[in-house]
Amino acid sequence: MSDSCSETVRLMKLAIDQANLAMDALEVPVGCVIVHDGKVVSSGRNRTTETRNATRHAEMEAVDVLLEQWQKNGLSMSEVAEKFSNCTLYVTCEPCIMCASALSILGSEVPLGKGFKCTGGIMASEAVLLLRTFYEQGNPNGWFVLSLTIYLELFSLSVILYFYNFS
């Protein structure tokens, strides 16, 4: 296994750890880790039920912690955008439209923004197992319980792991 590949797996394992924390808190098990200059600078997990706020997805949790950190360090909005455009996100599930849009906006605020690229399938079986376990046991905080199998059939979704690189 190449150093790059083993580092990607190591970082995805950290995102899986965040997803496990979410499941332990009876949240949908999704986790995110943000890396800048080769270092983990932020992480997050789903907290929608805990906060009673539907926007508190793992990606938004991690981004908010990072943005607050950088702003406290006195970085201007353009400096924050520049730094964020050089971050890589490791996420245990493909981001929803809200998160993908927010990440796209953050990544494109840099002049001549390049958007982002995705790589899927890294540790996918581990992430699917977490989601399957969560939905099979039932979501005690949900409005209704829906098994992962039915969910996948109804919406024809494939749950795969992505990591986003904004450079």
C-alpha cells in the first residue's frame, strides 16, 4: 500500500470514528475530518437531533469549528476562503445537497476558484455497515423508522465514501 493510500485510509478511519460517535449519540452515523497542510484541523459528526437543528450535519459541524478557529486567529474572510480552498474533507457518506452546496461555495470564494474533486469507495463497507446498523435498530429520535434497505430502494441511493479536495 502506498504512503498516500495508507494516509487516506488513516484519515477515513478518523472520519469513521466520528460516525461512531454520532451513532453512540443516536444520530445518523456520518463523520467528517478536515485536513489542511497534511494535518487534521477539524472534525465533526452529525448533531441534528442533539441540537434540534437540521443543518448540523457532520460537514457543517467540522467547517464551523474550523472557520471559528481561523477567524479567532484574525484571518480575514479572503484568507479563510484561501485556506479552505486548500483543505481536503474526508466524509463517511456522500454529502447531501445542502452540504455539497455549502462546500462548493466555500471552495469557490477564492478568486478563480477551482471547485472540488471527489474520490469514492474508500472504506465504503464500513460506512454502509454503520448506516445499516443504525437504520436496522431503528431511529429512536426519528419521526418514523425506515430500514436502510427500503431507503436505498426508494431513493436508489448508493452510500459511498468521498473525500473532497478543493485544490
